[in-house]
Amino acid sequence: MNIVWILLVVLLVVLFVYRIALMVPRNHSATVRARYAQRPEEIWKAITDIDGLRDWRADLKSVERQPDIDGRPAWIEHSRHGKLPFEVVEWDPPRKLVTRIADDDNQLPFGGSWTWMIRPVSDGSELTISEKGFIRPALFRLMTRYVFGYTRTMKQMMRALGDKFGETTEPKVV
């Protein structure tokens, strides 16, 4: 009889967690900002050199160029989490870059776009990355919202970019 009660409690906990997960919104947005002692052109060059991304982003196993889409770069990033297809949506050197996960067949459990804004400041550049994303599976939404956080990957990329330039930077959530 004790095993029945234990299973019942486990089932109720699972149902409770799933119910909470269903309440987490599918869409989210997040913004992170960091400063670098580099000119905007140097930041631009680093973030738009598709073939050179692997040189400073340790999370990438490889980057595979794809044919341009409407004259804009496209690529697939291979990481320990699998592969993600990206494309450039907007290109305004050296100020603004907008990329998105190119998953028109809706095969991935998540997606979104990232706007990279670079502005000159007195001692270099300020980079702001804004994510507008969505997550389909409810439990994945719950984990991202309350465990991993929406800004984790952006912060990691900004720190890696600083490392590329021999700088230590601490991104701030905006």
C-alpha cells in the first residue's frame, strides 16, 4: 500500500509542475549589454565573420556556411546541443546586425531572432544583444525561465567576445 501512495504523490507533483510549465509564456524577450575597448568596426568584424566564429566561440564545434538567402549570409552552427541554422535578416555595418534561427519548417522546439546593436562610446564600443524568442515545449519553457535563464547564452557570447580581444567584460541585463 505504501508504494501506491508514493506513486500517487509523484504523479501529483509531476502534474503540478506540468501545470506551472503551461503557464510560462511561449514568447520571451531579453536584452544584455557589454562594453569593449574596441572600435565598432572591430566588434562588427568579429561578429559577422561567419567562418571565424569558431575561433572565439568555444561552444561551437564547427560552422558550416550555407548558400546566401536573398543575398544575406546563412550558416549552420554545430554545438554539443546539435545544429542550428541561422540567417542574417538585417545588415547595417558597423551598427546593426539582425539574425534569426532559419527553421521555416518548424522542426526545432525553439526559435527567434537576435538584434546586435553596436555604438561607439568614449573608450571603445557598447554592444547590446536583444533576443526575441519562443519555446514550444512547456517543460523546456519552465526550465529556461526558472533554471537556465533567457540571457545565459548571450552573456556567454559577450564574455567570449571579450576574451577574443584579451578583455574581461561583464555583460549586464538591461
